[in-house]
Amino acid sequence: STVPTKGPDALDAESSQVQRQVILVFCGLMIACPRLALARRANTLRGSRFEHETDVREIGTLDELAKGEGVPWPEVASSELVEAATIGRILSRIQEGPSYRRLRSAISCYRAGLEDGRAPVRVHQFVRCVEGLVLPDKGKAENQFVNRTELFLGPRHHELAREMFMLRSSEEHLHDVIEAVGAATWREGALRLLKAAHAAQAIARHGLHRILTRPALLEMFKTDESLHSFWLLDGAERRRHWGDPLDVTRTMNEVEAELIRWP
């Protein structure tokens, strides 16, 4: 990212601004790419230009993004890079002020999930991200999470949504999450947990991607009041705004037992 400047040899506010644009594109890539991970911490470079020479003046790092256990690690497509730039520009518009507070918090939860390799933490953060989008009422969080995620998943996945919410609550209250699954063996429980974490990541990404790439939807997620109005719409009207749901069955089948590094 570059910008015309009268002080090309200085690390100043303009330099910080163009670096921020790069980081926002990186955040956009987390949402544009279905599965993004870093093998190691990424470097960020800030530089200057003096008498036709470009020089690196500062080296920083970005937090590592952990790979979900048991899933393939695809290459980033060029189309995803292009979309990341578009999403980055949208993120820059919603960074400040009281509007989009809940959406920003949901994005922060999503990023926290990507940065942690532990499946219980990942499912906890991704479900929190989705909670931020479905705006459950106090005392009705579980049932409304299950019902409102029909928009994301279609009507036949209430059991999966309830299990993800249960796993999120188990991690929240420091219980043994694998034990909470209730599987016959530890390995079966671990596999179910990994599938739930992968599904939760896909659902959270699906929600953020849909909102950030559809201007009319983005406007509906501007405030808690506008989001509340969105969830009061007739179901058919919500689906018209939202579009097709995620194929979560295909998503869960992406977890391959032979790719899991069992302890």
C-alpha cells in the first residue's frame, strides 16, 4: 500500500495509515478465504523513499492464525485476494464510532478463534461471533441461537446448532468439553468436537462474509435497533435479503480423521 506524500522519508501518520490499510486487507482475507492459516507469524514492513531509493525502516509481526485440526490447507485463490481488498475497504468504513459496534465485536471473536489452535477455544469464539449476529435476548440465548441460525444453515440442523451452543457454554464455564460431547470413547468425542469447531468457523465466516459483501444487509447490522428489526422480519423476507444457506453437511465432511494428530 502506498500513498503520495510530501514526506516520503518519514515514518509518520501517513505511513501508519497505509500500514493500517494493509492490515485491514489481511483481516478481509480472513473472511474472504474459507480456511486461512499461517505457518508462522507474518511480517509487516514500513518503509520510506529517499532520492529514488526505497528502504525498510520498521519490521513488525501479525498474530499467527492457527490451522484447524483435521482439515486440508488449501492455497489462497487470487479471487479471494481481490475480495479481501474489497472487504478491507468496507472494514475501514466501520472501524470508528457507535455504529456497527456489535459487528466489530463479532469480527474480533472470529479473529480470536482463528488465532487459537485449541478446538474448545475455537468453537467458543466462533459461536460467540454468531451470537453477535443473531442478537439473542437475555434468558433465551440457546433457543434463539438454534432458531435464528436456520438462516445460516437451513431448517434441518437444530441438533448441530444446539450442540455447538452447548460446547460454547462448557468452555465458557471451564468444563471438560470433550466429556460434554457424551461420546462412547475419547477419540469419538474429540472427532465430534473438531467437526463442531470446523462447522462453527464456517458458520461464523458465512455470516460475516454475507453481511460485509451485501450493502443492504450491512445497513441492517448497523445498530442493535436495526438488527433487532431485521430479526423481526418475516422469515421469507429475511431469507430474501440473506440468500442461500451454508452447506454445513459438506463442511463437516471436510474434517478427515487421518489428518488429525492424535495425542
